[in-house]
Amino acid sequence: MPATEFLLTGDLVLDEPDPDHWLAGIAPAIRAADVAVGHLEVPHTDRGIETGGDVPAPAARPSHLAALARAGFDVITLAGNHIYDCGEPGVEDTCAELARLGLAFCGAGSNIDEARRAAVIRRDDRRIAFLSYNCVGPDSSWATPSRAGCAYVSVTADDGSPISPAAERGTPDPESVRAMKRDIGTSAGMCDLTIVSLHKGIVHTPARLADYERTIAHAAIDAGADVVVGHHAHIVRGIEWYRDRPIFHGLGNGCVVTRALGGGGNAKRASWAQERRKRFGFEPDPEYPLAPFHPQAVNSMLARVRWHEDGRLEAGFVPVWVAPPGRPEIAVGRRAAEVSGYVAQIGAAAGLPALAFDARPDMVHVTP
């Protein structure tokens, strides 16, 4: 039996027209994988109003989700700080359209049981489970027994308040972590491989990991996860091996193209666009109107995991460069080397254990 190839992306926001065009630069790599996984940031709905809580992201059109299927995605994770931005209708419509398209999904649903339920697919008679958790709030987005929303791991700030998406410090709630571990243990007991997705970290800040990030990622692997991937910060993070299992602490932007990040005529979003420049100390490059992130966010990656018949895992990444005005492309030549060097550098800066990086034709292979 040949090895199973996984490819995983960071955040996906596709509220611009022609989503196929924006995905086209990475779609060949996605289609070539046996299993491709992406994280959907925003609700896709034609109904519902923007809610309070986090700075709301505008809904994208449900019809744009078909571009994910055409690009070759198989599984979509949903637990994040924006999936509830259009309330319950946004969650319900997004899940319904993904189901209609035949895309497996996890991390959100019409109640907490659905949100915490693993997506399970089969490849070569082996069962693969996917779980997704939001670690950055707002708590108004969390599913309950009677309300739609997302699955979560609760993290509290130093003053005991719910952590914000921009917080640097926080403590995972023990019961919340135990609930995640129970989910993972159940999936690991029923399936041959379990992949866990965590929406976590400090936005728009190079290299740094929040105190809670490694704690939760390690807890996931201790419970039986085989691969852990992170997203949310909109800038890549380092890679770690823990108990012979890979942790991608942040995959950066998979494909984020939206005018909302510049304000988009919304007072709350416009205020946040100004605040984040001051808070995080960067000025967006004017050549990137659809992706006005930290200048270092042009470095991105697609996580690649090779699962062998004997259970052994190989891991690495496909370097990605984000071209103006925000379209990701597979990096080659000098740019690929720059992205690879950047990933190694930020891992060291974050205090992660040193890794060996070996550039190969199919990926940058990463080993302890």
C-alpha cells in the first residue's frame, strides 16, 4: 500500500469575486494530495446579521464554497473566532452547503455535540478523523446544547476574563482541555489516524507563541492525536516534533482575499484596521489591498504529511509566497529558499527545539 499524502492549509477567506482565480496558485498542489484540508474563516450565508463579540467579518457567498471542491479540498475545519459572525444562520448555511458539496467538515454545527463530532473519511481502508477547536474566543461563538456555534478549548487571560484573539498570555481551562482530550481519545480509538486543528495564537506578530499554545498542542498529542495544525495568527509559526508527532504551530494564510481588512465601510472594522497598525507596529504594504497583513505574512506554507502503511509519519511543508494583491502561489527557486529559511528562523526565535530542514522536490522535509 502506498503512503497517504496529506496537504493542509491555513486560513481561507474567499469573499472576493472569482474565488477559483485566487486559489489557482496553490490548487495544483491541493489536487495532487490524497487528502487536502483547509480552515474556513468566515460564514458563507445570504442571511443573518453581523453579531457582536469579535470584530465581525462579512459573510461570503455560499456559492464561493464550490471553489474549494474544485480546488481539490476534501475536509474543511470550521472552529474559529469568525464562524459565528452572522449568528446561527451563518453556521447552519455554511455547514449545509459544505454537506451539499460533499466536503467533510468539523468544528461547527447546530449544537455542541455536532461541533465536537469528528469528520471521518476513508483512504485505502484506513479511517482518518479530523477535529477542530477554537482557542481564542469570543465565547459568544461557542456552540451549546441548544445553539449553533463552534467547538472550543476555553483559555482565560491573566485577569480571568475570556482570552481575546490578540492576547499574548492565557491559561487553558482544565475541564475544557479534558473535553478535547476525550474527543481525541474517542476518535483515536475508532480511527487509524487523527488530525487536530487549533485556532490559536497571537495575531499579526512574527515568531512568538502564546503561553498556552504548546500546552494545548501537546495535550492533543498526549490524548492520541497524530498531527496538530494551527491557524488564526495570519502569519506563519514554527514547527515542532513532540512524541514523534508533528505540530505545525501556524500555517499562516492559506488564501485570504478580502477588502474587509481595510475597513470595508464598516466602522468597527475600520477602527480595528487602525488599531492593529498601532498595536502590532506594522504598516501594510499598499500593493496588498486584499491581504493587508504584516509584511512578513507574504511567507506562507502548506503543511505536508506522509503517512506510511506501518504508521510512520514524515512531515514538512510546501513553501508558499503571497503575490500582490493577495494571491498565494507555490514558491520556487530563491523564494522557496527564503520561505524555508524564514520558517526555520521563526521556530528558533520562538524557542522551539531545533529541527533539520531538507529541501526536496516535493516539500521541505523537517526532522528532529
